[in-house]
Amino acid sequence: MNSKIYSLVAGSLFGLVCLMYLSTLLGSNTISVGGYELPQSVRIIAALLTGFMSFSGLRLFTKS
């Protein structure tokens, strides 16, 4: 697997995870890890981080 395909796959997966976090923020869904519900502030930070990682991966894909 070359770096162009890797950055496309990684950017797409991070984009899907970002969409999952955004859907929990917009809807009334929650994320539980080991019986502990993640607070909204953690989900906002996670959505921002995964969105940035998706953007970076897809930008590397277009530049390669």
C-alpha cells in the first residue's frame, strides 16, 4: 500500500468517525464506554480532532 492510498483510507475513516461524533451531538444519542457516559465537551473535542485528522489525510491524498 502506497502513501496515497493510505492517506485516502485514513482520511475517510476519520471522516466517518467525525460524522458519528457529530450525530451524537445533534441527536439525543450518547456514547458509553465501560458504563461511563462521555460528556458533551469530550464529544466536541473528539469531533474537532477527528475532523482535523480527516481533513489532513484527505489533503495529503490530493497533494500526493
